[in-house]
Amino acid sequence: MSKRTHLAFALLLSAYLFRFSPQQLLFVPIVLISAMLPDLDLALRGFPLVEHRKTFHNIWFTAAAAYAILHLTGSPLVAELSSIGIISHLLMDSSTKVGVMWFYPLSKWKLSGPLRTGGRADTMIGILSLVGASYFIIF
């Protein structure tokens, strides 16, 4: 999925989860930032053992990131919110043809769908996510 769609979907997920408590909307930036963490592999491509949709697109990275964030911030809540963002990214990428190897490197099993990154469906999901997030924030 495109960066915009990842952010829009993370916003939708945050707006839905925090819809009953407006002060919890302050948590949204944590989810949005962490929703982009799996794509660190794009910035670190030249490093050994770093491959896109492998190194940081799996459940082990999610657990390691949550553990690191817990110890850096001392806040279980921030670690949980970060996990929500990362998992939203993995779910969205799992809907694309390239998919995600959730258990890499232990398994090369891949969850994939019919969508193409940057395609019309990607754009529509992004737009609908923004509309849905707006609804949950306003109402």
C-alpha cells in the first residue's frame, strides 16, 4: 500500500478505537508514526540482511519494536499503541499482491491479496479510510 493509505488506515483505526474518549485522540500520532515503522526497510536497503517486506514486515519486528518502545518510554500504553500502528501496516500490505511473510525468517508463508500498491483500490481505501475516520472523530 502507499504511504498515504497506510496513514489514512491507521487514522481510521485510531479514530474507531478511541471514538468514545475524545482525550484519547491524543494517542493518534503514536499510531500514525508507528504505522510507518515497517517501511524503515526502504530507508535501510543498503544494509546487510535488510530486505523490503521481509526484515521489518513480520510479527517478530512488531514484538521487538513494542519491547524496545516499552523500555525507551517506560509506558506499556505507548508500546501497545505502537503495536496497533505496526499491525495496521502489516494488514494493509497483506492485502496486496506482494503480500507479507508474517513469520519471516522462520517461515516463508505469505498472506497476500488481489490489490496493487498505488492502484485504484489503494487510492479508494485511502479515501474511504479518511471519510470513515472523519465520521468517528466528528460523531
